[in-house]
Amino acid sequence: MKIKEEMKGDVVVIGLSGKVIGGPELVEVKDAFQKAVDQGHSKVLLDLGKVSWMDSSGLGVIVSGHTTLSRAGGALKILNATKKIHELFIITKLITIFDTYTDEQEALKSFGD
Amino acid sequence: MLPIEIRFPSDPSVLEPVQQIIEAVGRSADVEEDELSSLSVAVVELVKNAMEHGNGNDPDKMVTVSFSIFPNRIRFLIDDEGTWEPEKALGFNPGEGDELLSTRGRGILISRNLAKWVEFGLTPEGKTRVTLIWPIA
């Protein structure tokens, strides 16, 4: 799994790629959410478009990010969840918690709503 | 077909190879390409539970996955070295109420939803055995 971070306006876009299967690398994702808050950014868009495989470990770290960012007064939103990942959000009912988008511009704009 | 067995330590570093093996098993049984990742997620979730709840994440303790391919289904057996019950190990329903925001505990829920047929039981030696049946169209 790889992590890429970039600023788009006042939103931190974190892109994950590869397999999100658990282990120490998930700590990096958790740390990326915390780092955003520590640097004064509480709006994060998580791009999952290049994630080829994910299970409950990935969902766990996403929920952790949601809690971290919500407490900081911001939000974590999801971009480009694949069909399989979207299915996991439905099974676990996390779809009721997260706003999901397939268009980056629309997603970025939504933080200003 | 007689069962084929793979045995590995309770170490997260083996999860990716195990995931690849499960997808290879599915491919050899003509599981549709689009369904292979769902199959491997369903099995890997149970493997992770076996490592954690059955073996206490002790790398000296082993998890055994055996599989048998039949004309209309694949049967996976996931064995660990402990004896545990899923409801007691979990202690809550991660898909409901305040637990919705738990950072863990969704593995069995996901596995049961993807595979449709997941049953917890015991081996003849009294250790935990999970049976997962994956139908083949």
C-alpha cells in the first residue's frame, strides 16, 4: 500500500493505492489523519480509487480518521470507492456515516457547504 | 476432490500471500474474476480472527486453511489452536447503534455477508473451526 498526500485549497487529499490488508502500514494512514489535524487541517478527502483490495482493517482506520477529524471540527469524506469497497461500506452500514463521491471537484466543493 | 491444506503462523506478514492463494483457489474453481476479491476478503477476515481470537496473535501458533473444490462449491475450513465463540470474542454488534463507530470487529459481519454461508464449530480435537462455503455458479 502507498499513501500520497496533497493540499487542494483547504482540503487535504489523501490517496491510497494497492492492497489495504492490515499490519503496521495502517498506522501510517492513521498518522496521516492526525498529521492533518496537527497542521490545522480538519477537512480530508480520502481517495480510494487506486485501492485494489481492502477488508475490515481498512474500514477500521477510516472510522478512526472520521473520529479524529470530527473531533477537530472537520470531516472525512470518501472519493472513488470501488464497487467492492462500496459494498463493504453498505454491509457494515458505514455508508450512513460517510459522504462518498465519484467526482473530485464535487467532493472538494462539498466541504464548503 | 480431497482437501488441500495450507498452514501458516499467526503473523500479519503472511496475509498477503494467503490472500493470493485464496484467489488462486477461486480461479482454479472457475469463480468469476469479479468475485475473487470478495472470496479472498471473506476468507482472510476469518483467518485474521483465527490469529487474534484463537491464537492470541502468537506467531508460534498456527492457522490451517484447507479447501475442497466440488462441482458447485468450494468449502474452506479455517482452524486455529484455540477455542472461542464469535459472539463472546466480539462482545458487540459493530453494525448497530453506538458501535457503528467502533474501529474494529467487522470481520465476521463482512465474511458472513460476502460468503452467505459461514458456520463456527469445533474440530474433533475441540479447537475452533470455521466452515465457509462459496457457491460456484
